Amino acid sequence: MAAPVILAATDKAGTKAPMLGAGEHKYEALHDWGELPPTIKYGNTHGVCEDSEGHIYVHHTANAASESLDTMVVFDEKGKFVRSWGKQFKGGAHGLSIRKEGKEEFLYLCDYQHGIVTKRTLKGEEVFTLGYPAESEAYKPRRDGATLAYRPTNVAVAPNGDIYVGDGYGSSFINQYNQKAEFIRTFGGLGKGDDQIDCPHGLWVDPRSDAPVLVVTDRGNSRLQRFALDGEHIDSIAGTSKMPCYLHERNGEVVIADLLSKVTILDRQNRLVASLGEGEYSKQDWAKIRNLAPGTFPPGRFVCPHGACFDHAGNIFVAEWVEAGRVTKLRKLD
């Protein structure tokens, strides 16, 4: 499953582009994908997704040296810059998912620094914004007036429109709302038990069976957790990633961004079928490498994959939690 990196393909500049994987899961790694305008410099690149027109959206925190503070950058499928927006999310831009509702597509964003979840059009117009979950008993003030930390990291939306918010950097609860953004329930919470979570960092509603289930990346416990849509725990899946951050599905396969230097792919039975670009760094080296300048990261190796998605053609886009930002396109090879 963990095939060696092969330097073989040639890019437009005449340099060698690494090839990752093997068999049905073989990809050309095109690092630093997308032509940023000179006014934008990436901060931490956290989320990535594709719309129905093949446009790629990248959510980043905006570098301190960036002239523009826009945190959402949009490219066409060839990597040409299309537009940007979202300066209000500077510093906290994090979770990013997309959903088609009727004839229109919407983006669901998380800003962990400002403690909000917001639904937006593809051009950034606000539909609604959710703040602190004060309706939840779990978040009610204590007698001394103190409240739980709330720093949402990612969102998933069920077929009926219910919204699930992972409080990954706060108190490790999942908060459920209906499609009108009205509170329903809270479940999960910090711990190592079967129905507990240590950093619900990424969420996805799995449609591959008769009854959809909520899959949560339980990053602190190195596992995936599965819940019924009413919050009842189903089971846990271990052994697929060390620090799973986000997951996305296409044609039954699931790609997982693993913060500890790799991208993995699961089949329909949630079995590991590919492990791509593993850096195998020590924790000390990992901490140093993620601070390197753009274009100087080790080719063919990931450092801190934070978000990943398939596109319509089966290519994989990976956004990494590095200080200067890094987006890689894994171009699927036949």
C-alpha cells in the first residue's frame, strides 16, 4: 500500500514531478498548484473543495505579509486565479465544505478564532452564521459564570439539511442544527470512551449504505468515529490514520488527510488501500519543516496534510497546515 516515491514525470518547467502510489492509486504530485496573484500570500492552508464547474476553493488564514487579507481563493481547474474574498476570516479560516441544494451550491465555513460557522454562496454572500451554542445545556455557564471553550473546526450536512458542527479546538462536542440553523442536540465530548472524542476535527455524512451515518475524525484518539444521525454511537475505526483531519468520498472511496505527513485512501469497506507521500519525520523535524519557505518542502513528501478532496476526474487536492501554505494536486494516472 505504501509505494515508494518515483521521480519520473516531467512538468512544464522541465523538472521532474514525483509519482506516488501504485496500481489503481497512482498519482503525479504537482506541488504548489494554483497561480496566486502577487497581492495574496498564503497563511496556513486548511481546507479545499471543488464546485460543479471544476473550480477549486482554498481556505487559508492569510499570511502576515499578504497585501490582500482574503482567505478564500478560487482557481479554475487549470490553476488560474478566478477570484478571492473572505478577509473577515483572517486568522481563523479553517473548515470548508460544499453542498448542492436545489440548483445552487453553498459553502459551509468554520472560523475557529472567531467561533463561528457560516453558510455562504460561492461568491461569499452570507446566508446565515452560527455563533456560540448557548442553547445547548453542555455550554451553559457554570455557577462561577465560566463557559466552555468553543472553537469549531468543520461541518457536515445530512441529506435532510441537518448541520453537524465539530467543536474540534474547543470542547470536543458535536452540535447538531436543522437546515434553518435551529439547535437540535449536542453529543460526543472530550474523552477516550466509545462515544467520546478528542478533537472532532473533520466530519462527513457517509451516504454509501441505506442509512446515512456521520463519520467524525477523532484526531486525538487516532481513529474514525461513526454515529447515527441522531447522535447515537455506532462504532470506531482505527488503524487508518495517525491524526486524521478531514475526509472526502468519491465513487465509494474515501480520501483522508492525515496531519502526520500522509494521505490515505479507504475502500467501500473502510479498508486501507493506499498511503501516499508519507514523510516519516521525527516530531522535531516535522515541527521545523512546516516552517520552511514556499517551494522548499521535500518533493513527493507531505508535511502536514490538513484538508483533501477528490475532484470530478478522480484527482486529489491536498491543503497542508504549513506556515507559508501548500496546495498539491495529485493528478491521477491511468
